[in-house]
Amino acid sequence: MLRRCVACTLLAASAAAADELRESRDEAWWTGPLLAPSPATLPQGHALVEPYLFDVITSAPTAHDLGSLTYMLYGITDRVTAGLIPHFGYNQPSGAPSSSGVGFGDLTLQAGYGLTQYQDGGNTPAISLVVQETLPTGRYDRLTSASDGFGAGAYTTALAVYSQDYFWMPNGRILRGRLDLTYAFSSSVSVQGLSVYGTADGFSGRAYPGDAFTADAAGEYSITSNWVLALDVVYQHNASTSVSGSVPGSSAPPAGTTAMAYQSESGSSWSIVLAPAVEYNFSSAVGIILGVRIIEIGRNTTSSVTPAVAVNMVF
């Protein structure tokens, strides 16, 4: 009996020590990983602003596509968050003229509904359904220079499921995990002249962007309240984009026409993306993240390295 009492005392002491070392969620501050958006909806009346700056760098030869996007979201109710994501860009291709100026890209509208919310001591992760609609506000055809193209010209609808859970490591620190699944499909696009679809002056026809599927698994490890390490691992698949139409030609065109038929297929593609990052959080409401997106593995995909920085602010 005495031995049992001693054992119980030791176990109780060990459990108490573990509880003291266990980091609480209030002590862990987060900015979010570089790529995976949060499933958590904002409290009613609160807003989130998160501007990103990035540079898509491709080599052989080296080219730079500088850009920015800004999440601007507002909590309509505790379960419904909506907002918009404007995009801007400036391209510096190799061996060709740079953009004539900073261009406005396509504008994305977003709405999310929180199905579940994470509760301490519970077993249910936070899960939300998200709908995005991208409007063709950026220039994409009738270009003077290909580097002045900043949009796709298509209406794109994306349907997503975002999820997030918390895991306590043996040392008591928190690992926050996310899994985001997104499927996107686009309308066909009327294309005239020089365009982002690789067509040249004089072209007239349509482009049919392929559907896209993305799976993003991300983790954030809380080193201290301020410092966090993050990593995204992303799989992306894009169906083939086709372009058909006609271009002026000096060779014999089809009977009764003055132009030659044109048809192209991009082919389907897939890629594995890695995005390590480090966060510094000034408080639970303000943080900054610095990281890099790396694309080296895939098929029919251009390799690139994209350094990025973002500031997350909740009001």
C-alpha cells in the first residue's frame, strides 16, 4: 500500500510538472505559414490586413516577376468572414522589355464560413468552407509588351476546405498544423493579339484555362511567444490550357478565309512546392513572416525561387 501511495505521488508530481511546462494557446502567437490560409473566421466586427511582397525568380536565363497581394478580410459574424485580395505586379523578363509600370492584376473576392471551431480540450479541428471568385481586372491581351500582362482574363471560381489543429510536443511547445484543399475552374477567354497565353499580334480566338487542384499541408512550431518556425508542403496539379483561333499568314489559308488556323495545348502539369519561413510576432495581433517558396520538383513546370515577406495585422 505504501509503495502504491508513493507511486501515485510521483505520478501526480510528474503530471503537475508536465502541465507547468505545457504552453498555453494564449502564450503562443502566430502570423500563419507563408502559403496556407487560416480556417479560423474573424470575430464579428474585427478585420485582418496582411500585405505580401514577393519576387518570383527563374533562372537560365534569370528573370524576375515582382508582385504583391493583400488579404483584406472582415468578420461579418463570428462564423462568416469576407473580403478581397488585390494583386499588383511588375515583370522583368530576360532579354525582353520590362513592364511599362506597376500593373493591377486580377481581383479576388473571398467568403468563408466556419463549420467548426477549435476548443481547448476538444478533439475537433477548426474547419471552414471558403469560396473565392477572381475577377479579370488585369490586362492580359492586346498587349504592347508581354511583360505588361498581369491577369488571366478569366472568371475563376475556387472552392476550398481549410482545416487547422493544435498538437503539444513532448517539451510542451505547440505545433499548429493546417491542411487546405482547393479546386479551381475558369471560364473561357476571348483573346486578341499579343497576350499572356503566348499568342502574337494579329491573333484572334479563345483560351480555355485548365482546372487546378492544390493540397497544402503546413506546420508552425512555437519556439517562444515571439518566434515561430513554419513550413508549407504543397502539391499542385493544373490541367492543360488550350488556345484556338486564327493568325494572319502568307501561306495558303483555308478556302474562303484570310487567316491561318492556330491551335496550342500547354499540357497538364504538377509540382511539389516547399516554403520554409520564420515568423516574429510582436503580439497576438501583429506579426511578420519571412520565407521562400521553392519549386524544383514537377512536370511541365518552371523551376523558381520566390522570396517573400508579409505582415499580419488583426484589428
